[in-house]
Amino acid sequence: MRTDAFALRHIGPRETDLPHMLKTIGVESIEQLVYETLPDDIRLKAPLNLDPAMTEYEFANHIQELGKKNKVFKSYIGLGYHPTIVPAPIQRNIFENPGWYTAYTPYQAEIAQGRLEAILNFQTTVIELSGMEIANASLLDEGTAAAEAMALLFDVRTRDQKKNNTNKFFVSEEILPQTLSILQTRSTPVGIELVVGNHETFDFSNEFFGAILQYPGKYGQVNDYTAFVAKAKENEIKVAFAADILSLATLTSPGEMGAAVVVGTTQRFGVPMGYGGPHAAFFATKDEYKRSMPGRIIGVSIDVNGNRALRMALGTREQHIKREKATSNICTAQVLLAVMAGMYAVYHGPKGLQYIAGKVHASAVTAAEALNKLGVYQTNTAYFDTILVKADAQKVKAVAEKNEVNFFYVDADTISISFNETTSITDVNQIIAIFAEALGKETFTVSELTTASQLPASLERTSSFLTHDVFNNHHSESQLMRYIKKLERKDLSLNHSMISLGSCTMKLNAASEMLPLSMPNWNSIHPFAPVEQAEGYITMLKKLEEQLNVITGFAGTTLQPNSGAQGEYAGLMAIRAYHLSRGDSHRNVCLIPSSAHGTNPASAAMAGMKIIVTKTTPEGNIDVEDLREKAIEHKDDLSCLMVTYPSTHGVFESSIIEITKLIHDNGGLVYMDGANMNAQVGLTNPATIGADVCHLNLHKTFAIPHGGGGPGVGPICVNEKLVPFLPTNPILKVGGEQAITAISSAPYGSALVCLISYGYITMMGAEGLKSATEHAILNANYMKARFEGHYPILYTGECGRAAHEMILDCRSFKENGIEVGDIAKRLMDYGFHAPTVSFPVAGTLMIEPTESEDLAELDRFCDALISIRKEIEAATADDKNNVLKNAPHTLAMLTTDNWVFPYTREKAAYPLEYIADNKFWPSVRRVDDAYGDRNLVCSCAPIEAYMEN
């Protein structure tokens, strides 16, 4: 046994397990299984051309040495990114804790109450600081959140505005440059016209439906927008604010000024800069707009006993349901980072946040007063944390960089300096010394921060915030540590048992891949720092792009999209740009099979495409003849086909080469959804099947943790014809020669967590990656073999094999009064998270074990579902008081004196022997979703205030 081979640690089954597994499946070897699963005409003819695999020890040394090439300067660049102090108990107990970072999206609320409470804290923080009525569970970054605000305001236009096609959106020239770029990207395909200008000279014409203001402005100016919002309201123009969340501890909230939407980032609430991400953006709005709100919302409800229970609310808004009618394709959040930011607010409380904001403001004022004495004049009439000074930028930059300090140089004689939580009196004196040297003057020092304010009296915050107990009871480390642990115990994560979600690939997130994220020389770099200070990052990111090019067979990659849905959108926008470059602006038809992911039609609609749905055969494959008919019908205006491979039904369709050729022959391109890439790596690839572009879910196939619902990374890989159109960034030029405008705020998206995928590929190597794919297929087919005779398997390939996942058909169990949701809840009693429920087919379970699960864990899960199958047989349609309908069973139920159920306590809680060894208790009974939607509560107010009379 090679103890230093990372692939051996990552892949679950042992060599000695293979004979039993292969015999159960009915094959002689893994090679035979792969041959019977994968069409021979798409098999790779040679191994992946990757560097030899590193051991974990070699990688640890390599990444440490590479990190030394990053230069961690004092950063005063601002522009939405700031150095922050990550409280040590949050870093150790959340950021570095697999109990938090390996959990899945909280679709199964009963085993996610801890995470849901943490996100509710985040939502409460956002609601109260912004002064709004409702907030979501976070979005991807500030720029994309601003684009979502624009889309929401477009969606909620008045009837007359829609009738008159009112389509102009005002953007203040104070907006962050990266936000403006994203607004440009998102507005054009859907017919919104951006008008950038000075808010003081805006004419409030009836041609406008909305406006967005930056608060404070990009270079620090604080404006009182009360009159602007009032005038806009008179003219039926709804106003969004992009606000700095720390400033809202001292400034009047946008809600008090009449804002319709407030967005921003919570990065400076204890989340490292990480060269651009991941960070939790926030989105808050009015209750009346909740049905148009993007992303996820955590709401308060009750369980069947009437006890308080949390869950994801208003699911009918989501793009999976609304599909092409959705106003957003966002199906994720930045949960892990939102949890950190929310816990930062819990730890510091309202008074702590006011202290931090006050100290930041005092640093800015002290520096401004000192620089004024040097003859360096500050030009903002009011500011919070950022001063704008006049000086020779070239001279200052030379001295600043010599002293390892970064400012933002607006032009040749204007410099922006943003202060932050880490700024000390020593730092202020260093800034004074830098300017003194640049000006050839004698420096001086200040001994303490001023108490003077540069905030307008009319904008000083007087309203209270964060008054709930949770923000006022956990200010010692002991209190916070215990609170975090209390929440963690309520959540089922990968550190307890396998999470077999089909299409979501919940594989091992290895500790060796995660450790670099805590290293300061990786997590402390500003995304707009000069590139020569980020040599380690650029080297790593370029190498990761090369690795992904090799794996996909493509010519170019952009890492900018910071979710899978963003990757879909980026891929479609690259296709759109390609057609436009050839004068084919009429090519706007997107063909999408009916079995596609719900985000596919939503993304296509956002890209301004006309969606034509194609049929699926009874076997679950694309109906090639229907596709041919529609491709020929639309050959003059065909833009692309969106295809998932292997299919959403878990099958390698043998007609895939014919399908992609058909699209190309009719003038279109092929976009491949990379959700199921875990069945391709090393065996086939998107280029081989004939795709032109694919997105990859690094948070699935390439080992980035799901983090309870985020972070994600969704890069796109493209062939040579699409390389010129890869997206750029307005501050740091990246992308192709004919680059589309930005997809996300940072040049490389969520760069910090790209270290994880880089580590995964580097330590696995070509042989390890191929082996992982083979074992993913092995594990799926082993489980399929064990389930046969107990559950119908809905779709299989031509040889009866599954790819990396399978669908169990549970629809016939309705005869016994059992729904698929009952099975999902009962699995909790067995210690497991449910597989994917009712997707892509209603009434089914989609199961994907991944390569990381060992034989014993696979058997435990199979034993659980087979045991449940016997319980289903014992149920009747008339009997609603059975072990499945009452699941999950809580500890409170088991320990009550009054046991009213017709089965034993042992049957309820310990149906199989292995469970007693490691019992996980759901913390609430089955949650009442309908109650939560009827009585929507999205903050920490006590549930008693919302109980029905």
C-alpha cells in the first residue's frame, strides 16, 4: 500500500473490495464495466497530458513555496474589497471545520437547522443594517447582486411601463467599475439601456424604470440621496443602492431613504479578500417584491408539533420551477461565507460593529487632517472610510510600493485611500511618511486617532439595529465557540455520512486541498493589487486553466464565473458574441432538451435567446429525430444546443456525436453542461463529443466543498473559435482579444478556492483522475446492482449500465400511501441525507455515490434504502400513522413518556444495527413548508409573533 499516493486516500474502495463489487455487478473488470457504460467512439485514445501526481507532502511544500511569490502589501485600494480581521474562533470553528464546509444546500431542513439558523442571522444582519424588509441567504458578489437588482426592478415595472417598453436604467457614475461592467453584460441581451451619469443632474424622465446609486461612492464620497429617491418615486422610478455594509453601522440606512433594493458585499465582515473571493454578497428589498427576488430565502416556519423550524422559503420563485420565465438563473448562495459574516455580527454585536466602523472612520479622518498639513488636500465633502487626495501619483506610488503599501491611483494626480478594520495608528503614520517622502517634506507623527467626524449630521445613524438576543449574548470566545458547536450538532455533513445527491457530486474535500486557504500569503491579496505582487496566484491560476484545458480537450478557460449558473451564462454569452462577430445577430434560437437542468432555460433567457424545447424518448435520451426536425427548421437562426453529458438521467447517450454534428451542420454551436463531468474525466471529454464550450462545477467534480450551499466556481472551457470572447475585467485586463464585459466582480472570480481544485488535480495526476472516474462508475453500478429487485431503475444505457448516477422510480409506492418525500425524511432516521428528490423526474430519487465512498459506506446506504423498501411494503394507503409518514423521529419524541405510535421506539430510531454506533438526531420533526410560505418571516424575530390565532 502506497501511503504517499493521494489518489489512494481520495478513492474509497480498496483493491481487496473489487472482486466482490465486480461480481455483484456481473463484470470481470473495471475495464469491462467502462466498456459497457461508455460509447467506444468517444473514448480518449491517450492518457491526459498532465504532470506526474504530487504526494500530499510534496504539494504542501509546493503550495507554500508558490505562496511566497505573492507579496502581501498593506492594502488601501478599496473598490469593494478590504483587509479584515477574521475572528480566530470563526476561522477555526467554521472556516476550517468540515462540519460546516462539507454540508449540502439545506433542502432537507430537518437535518440542517444549525446552518439555517446561521443564515437567518446573516439575513437579519442585512435587513437591519440596510433598513429593508426582507433579505436573501446571500448572492455571489456585489457586482452580480447589483445586476440582479436591475433585473428585479425591470421585472416589477408598472403595468404602463411594461406596456410602453420603458427600458432605461440610470447608473450613477459613482458606481464601482467592476459593477458597471457586469451591468453592461447583463443589460444588453434583455433590452435594458444603461445611462451612466451624475445623480445630481439626472432628469427623472419617464423613459427610466430604475436607478442604482453607490453609497458611499467608489472613491469615498458620501451623498444624502433622500431627495433623489423622493423625486424618483414621484416619477415611478425605483432606486437600488449598492451600499458598504460596515458604513451602515454609522450612516443612515438606504431603507430610511426610501430604497427599493439594497445590495453589497459582506466581505469586510470577517471574510478574507482571497484575491477576489469567495465572499457573500447581500440582497435586501421590500416585502412586496419577494416573488421576484433572486436566490434563496431562509424563512421561519413550524414543524408538525408546532415547534419553531427553519427552511428554505418560496421555492416557487426559483429558476428550476420558473425555467425560461425566471428573472434570474441563480440557484446558489455563498453560504459558508454568509455564515462567517453573520457570525462576525453575532460575535461583535451592534456596539462592536459601531466601534469598528468608528475606528475605521477615525483612521480616515486622522490621515486626511495630517495629509492636509503636508499640503495634500482631500476632496470628498463627506466620507466614511475612503479619502480622495490630490498628489503626484507616480511619485507616491514609487515610495508606497517601496514601503509595501498599495493605494488606488485614479489618475496622474488623484489617489484614493480606503481605510479598514486592520488600520492602526502606526499605519496612519506610515501613510503620512510615504506622502512626506514623495513630496520631499519632513514627516511627522500623530499619537492618537481624532474624534472628529466627516459624516453629515443628517446622515448619522440614529435607528437601532441587531437588538435580538443572538447578537448580544455571544461576545466572549467561550460563548461563541459553544454557540457555533450547538448549531453544528444540528447539521448532517460529509464528516458524518455520505451525501449521495445525484447531479451534485458530494465527494471528499481533502484536508490537504483545504489547508492553503488559511495561509495569509494566499488569502490576504486584493484582487486589484498590481499583478507583479500576485505572481503565485497568476502562476497557480494559469496552471489550473491549463489543467482544465487538457481535461476538457479545449483551447482556453476563464475562471471568472463564480457559480455553475454563472458559467452557463458566460458560455452562452461567449456563443452570442461569436455569432455577433460574424454578423449573425439573428442567430438567437437555443435548443434545450426537456430533461435539462432548470438553470439551462433560465440562463438562455438571460442571454436573450429564444428557447425551443426538444423531446426526450421514453428511455430518457434526447429524441434525435425531434432534434433534427427543430434544428433544420431553425437552421437560419440557430444559435446553440444546451446538452448535459452524460445525460441528466445518468446515461451516456450513444448518439451524442450525431447530435453535435447535427447542430454544427445547421450553423449552431454546442454548449455542454458540466454538471456530470465526474463521469468523463480521463475517459472522454467535451471536445471529443463535439461540444464548443462547457462549464465545469469545480465545487462538484474538482473537489471544492459545497459549503452548505456555496461557494461555487463555474469556469468555462472553450474551443479556439470562442477563446477571443472570454470575459475581461475593467481594472485588470484578462480574457480574450474580443472579450465580453465582466461576468463577475473579480478578474479571476473566487480565486482563493481555486487552490482546492488545483491541489486536487495536481495530487491526483492523470492516472488518479481517470481512476476516480472509473470508481465513480463502479460505485454507482454496484449500488444499482444492490437496488435491483427492490427499486425500479428508471434509465440505463444500452448495456444496462448507469453512468455515475442512477434514478430510482418511487412513483408506484403511492399505492401504499408513500410519497418520495416520505422516503427522504425516513432516511434521516438511518443517518443519511436524502438523494436528489424529484429531479429530473417527479417522484424519483437520483443517487450519485462518487468515487470517495468506501464499500462499507455504500453498503450502509444500500441497507438503509432496502430496509425502507420493506417498510413501504408494510404501509397501506389508509394508514397515515406509520414509521415513514412520521419520519424523521427526534430525540424529544423518543424520550417522551407518552409514546402514541403503533411501532416501537427502537423501530423509529434504530431500525438497523449499525445506527446505534453513530446516531444522528434530526433536531425538529417534519417542517410545514406551506405554513412558512403563508407566514413568511426571514429574520430573528421570535416565532410567537407570527403564530396564527
